[in-house]
Amino acid sequence: MSAWAIGRRRSARVERARQVQRRRFAGTALSCNADMGPTEVREVCRLDETGRSLVRAAMQQLQMSARAFHRILKLARTIADLAGSERIETAHLAEAIQYRPRRAM
């Protein structure tokens, strides 16, 4: 597959995720997952028990703040949207945690 075809496929996936987010936030002042506040995060970023356990462990091990926790949930929701998933799966959370910037020691 050519680089052009890969880029086109990627941009189609991004556009589909943006459409999902526009529908999700229709009738609100929000336009994308990044715009969510804590209330919207609680409503939109629901996790199953495995996901909650992963986040709990990550918060303890990485000493995450509540703000960092919300950023990870919003990113996981975006990753799930890109994957075409209705739910945030454990793999989406793990990927979002992996992107977390490392603190300098």
C-alpha cells in the first residue's frame, strides 16, 4: 500500500472519530473529547472493572493527580473513537497511559 493510500485511510478514520464526537456533544458547548470537564468525563468515559483496576494501579504507581487522570480518560475516549469502539476498552486505557509524559527525576 502506498504512503498516499495509508494517509488517506488514516484521515478517513480521524474524520469518522470527529463525527462521533460531534454527535456525542450535539446541543452542548463542547465539540470534542478534549473540551470535556469532570462532569462530562464521568458521563462519557465509563470504565468496566478491569479498566478501573488498571487506572487505580496507574494512579498509585505513577502518582497521578486527578487532572492527569481526567486527561488520560479523555485520551482513552479519543483512542476508542478512532478504533470505532463504543466503550473504552482496557487496551485504549493502556495506550493512553503510555502516552503520559514522564516526570524528570
